[in-house]
Amino acid sequence: MQKVLSVFGCFVLIFALCTGCSRTPQAEKKTFYAMNTTMEFTVYSSASLVDDAEALINSLEDELSVTKDTSEIAQINQNGSGTVTGSTADLMGKALAMCSRTNGTLDISVYPIVRAWGFTTGSYKVPSEEELTSLLPLVDYTNVQYDEVTGEVILPAGMEIDLGSIAKGYAGQQAAELLREKGVTSALLNLGGNVQTIGSKPDGGAWQIAVKNPHNKEPMMVVSVRDKAVVTSGGYERYFEQGGKTYWHIMDPKTGRPADSGLLAVTVIGEDGGTFSQGQKQLLCIARVMLTDPAILLLDEATSSIDTRTELQVQAAFDELTAGRTSFVVAHRLSTVRNADCILVMRDGQIIERGTHDELLAAGGFYAELYRSQFAQ
């Protein structure tokens, strides 16, 4: 059975309600097709600004698309080297940084494998084992040579790259920034699963974004946001079936096959569509740990950037995860360690107390004092 990350993924619906008040700015809407998806922009300002935002998206697609022969990325793939400028240079740096932060879970050099599965052309097929074996050695973002000063990019022979994995989020971010610079204070930009909001609704209320279950298309929750991005991705977005098995477009760079993480879809809420907050990064790391099912677990301040309510949910999951395995937990938040078999209390580099949670509370020492300070009524 597939698992769904706590914020379940799926189809995004936007409910933008107008009050009908005469002072409410007129909503200018436009629907267009770009970056292989249908986009819908709602801007509470002049119609010309919606056109400006669309023009920017189309321009970025021309610059960043790996399938447009005139783009700098396509030229680099063709020649094995080249120079990136402007938005392409900006996104190249961000993409390589994301590859590094995810330890290669995101890898911009996986493009030849994605193409071998037919996801770039629509001619879907399951590649042979021989084809995947020949392509996998070319997948390693660390072999991409990029000079951020000159913009020069050099690829090993046979390697090709694609920035599409973060291009849509980047485009939404840039469109939102353009509108803000032009004085827009209320807008909703839906880039097909990547939603950027500017400010709040004209009446001051939060934008209501419904997240649906991809299994039955029924709303699972409604997220209230102001000036945030809500980004959803999952294998259900693009897939094909062959031999009774489903294959989706999200690839595991290590196997060359559709990622089998157990996650059906993920929704991330952040400041923009291209970056994660520290708390979101911690939640993603925790999710990866849970899916690997390790024999020994080491957690070092694992919930330090997570809000208290979310921490309670994560802690319940940790209780299940740590059952039957050796776990070492380093924490200042005592809620993380209260169920441990043995707690070592350190101060100034020295172990000053040890015992279970109840034993240390009964002793009335430093641990008990720290616990009372954190959980004082």
C-alpha cells in the first residue's frame, strides 16, 4: 500500500471569493498553457499586468526549456559545454544547490533516463535493462562543472542536464515578484499544482486552497495562506501503465526507475515555490529516515525547527519508528526523549545525571528543573 506524507498531495483547487463591495478591485483572470501545464492567473489590478506575468512565464520557458533547441541548456547538452546567462544562470546555481542539499535525490543530470522512459516526448515505454545500465553512469550532478562567475558549464561526455524539476517553482516566484514590484497586493497564480499567492484576498481574508486526495478527488483539507506558495507534486501527475504496472515520471537517480519511496504525493507550503523553510527541510529529512527503516537511528535535534503542534505528530511517529531498534537521540526539547530507556544529562561537557524520565523527575535535579521550565503550566 502506498503511503501519503502528512500533507497529502494532489489536485489543487482555488477558491477566490469576492465580496461584491464596490471598493473591491476588479479581478483580472487569464488562463494559458505554458511549461507543459495549464496556468490560471487571477490578479486584482489592471489586465495589462496579467499579460506581463504571462509574457514573463513564456520568456522563462524559452530560456529554460531543455526541449527548445535555442535555449542555453539545450545548446550545452548538444555541445557538452557552454555559457548560461540571466535567469538560466540564476536557476543553474539554485538547482545545483538543491541537488547538494538533497544528497542527489534531486539530480539535474537524470534527464537522459527521463527521456528513455518517454516522459519528455509522450512516447512512453519501459527501457531495457541494458539501456538503463548504459545511462546510469552518466547520472551524477557532482560531475557538472559550473563557474558561477563566468557562467561556463562543462559536462562529461554523454551527460545531459535539465532544470525542469525546479523551473516551474522558479517561474512562479519570478512572476509573483514582478507583480509585487508593479504594486500588486492581491493575486493568485496557479501554475498547475504550484500555487503562488500575493498578499491576501481583496477583503483581507486568507486565500483558501483545497488539497484533494488523488485517489477519489475528494477534498482532504483546506489550507489558509497569505503571501505564501503551496506546491504539490506526485507520481499521479504523469504516468503510464504497461503490463499491469504503473510507471510515473518522478525518477530515482540511483536506479533509473520511477521513485519507489512509498510517497504518493507531497504538498509543501513555503515563502515561495523554490525554497524550503528550515522546518520543512527537517520534515523531509524525517520522512526519508522513516522510509529507509534503519536498524540504528541517530537523531540530533531532529525537531528543533518544527512548531510544537507538528512536533507532537512527529513524536508519535518516532515512538513507532524507534520501537525494536537502537536509537540515540540528542535534544534540548525534553518531549523528544521522555520515552527513552536511559537519559544521559550533560552539562558543561560532563554527564551529571542518568536514568529514565520518571527517575530523573523524582531525583529533583537539573533534568527536573529543565523539564519544569519547558512545561510550566
